[in-house]
Amino acid sequence: MIVFIIPVKSSLISSNWKRFSQLFERCIKSVCNQTSTNFQVVVVCNEKPDTSFESPHIEYLYVDFPPPVSEQVNPIAGLESPKEADKAKKILAGLEYAKKFNPSHVMVVDADDCINQNIAKFVEEHPEADGWYARKGYVYKEGKRYIYLNAKNFNDLCGTSIVVRADLAELLVTEGNYYDHTTVTLKNGKKLQPLPFAGSVYSVENQENYRMTTTAVKALATKSYQRGLNYWLEKISKYRIFLLTNSIRQQFGLYKLEA
């Protein structure tokens, strides 16, 4: 079985806790919409987001880590930060707690993303595999009627992109307290395989994703423009745009949030 671990930031560093709670509720509904019931969810948090959604698959692990400094992270250069360290500590706590379920695999899910409903079933069918990375995945700008498919290096962009054997999961956390979702080769030499389907939907410009805010997206676009035509062509080749169909919404549990 697989355990999904969802690290949740403190309300003290949220710019809009109501909005974050809406994103979290959509995320947890998406995770629980698996086609197999052979899964468990561990939510690691300082306090529970405002949600009425319940499921026997969900357990909340409350921690008392002090909230990180609410600094502005450079969206182009900044990776490790107090916020990333807080996330990594919550992931490690979740991994330790998940041992009680004796899972074959675990997957970290960012609290504002949605995941493919077939992940638990796929893991159930491959219990001995070392793990997979989501080479393919969708990028969704909140409120839009279209969605982007990144079919080449989605895991470089989105933290909700690694499914790994439970005993190998801690190898994804660096010594600097950063959860490295970009890796495809673990420290012990084990190689992750590409997931054979789009793994998740990465939500951007949702008011609560501190790395991909509207300002961050604009900053990245400006830098891309400065790099010239070749860079733009490379970027464009990784993405395809689709209408956000009911089929995609159902597969990922992706619905439009209330204003």
C-alpha cells in the first residue's frame, strides 16, 4: 500500500488561511479519490485547515515546530529556506508516523496540488519497485479554463512528483533540510523510473503557493525573455495547452474554487 504525506504550513505564515483551506480541501479530496482503497493519508500540521471533509483514510499528525520566518524567497535562485526546512521536518515526521501502516511506498503531496486517481492502484500492482518520478504532469493557473501539460521534466517544477519505496524515502531529504523532488537517482544509487502517466496537477497563482505566485511567474517570464529565442523555444517544447475537460477534472479531482 501507499501512504500519502501532506505537509501543511502554519496559519501564522499563510497570507490567506481561508484560501489555503479551500486548496487543502480540494487536495485531500483528490488524494482520497483513488481507484484503489489500498492507501492511507498522513497530514502533518501545526493546526488543521478549515475543512469539514472526513475520510477513514486520513490521519492528522500535529507537530509543535515553531513557524518559519516568513521571508520572501527569490523565485529564480532561492531553494533552501526556513519554509523549505519546515516542510522537510514535517515530511520526516510524517515518514516516521507512516511506519505504523507498514507501507510499501510513500508519496509527498503539496497541500495545494491534486494527484492522479490511479496512483494507489499502480503502486498496488508494483509493490517491489524502488519508485517513480512524474516526468509528466499538468500546470494549472487557478480559475482558468485551460491547463498545461509538461511532458518532459515536470518533477523539476513540482514537489508532488515522487513515489518512492518507503525505506528509501528519507534519502530525498538533503542535509540542508530540503526535500529534493528533482532527483531521479537516490544517494544509494537506486534509480527512479518515469511514471507512465501524468502524476499530478501543479497549482500556480493561487495566492498561497509561495514559490509560484503571480509575481514569481512574472519574474520567471522576464528572465526567460532575457535569455532569448532559443530558451523560449526549449520551454515551449515542454508544454502543450489543453482545454480543462471534465475528464481531466475527474481524473485529478480538480474543481474550481469559490471566490
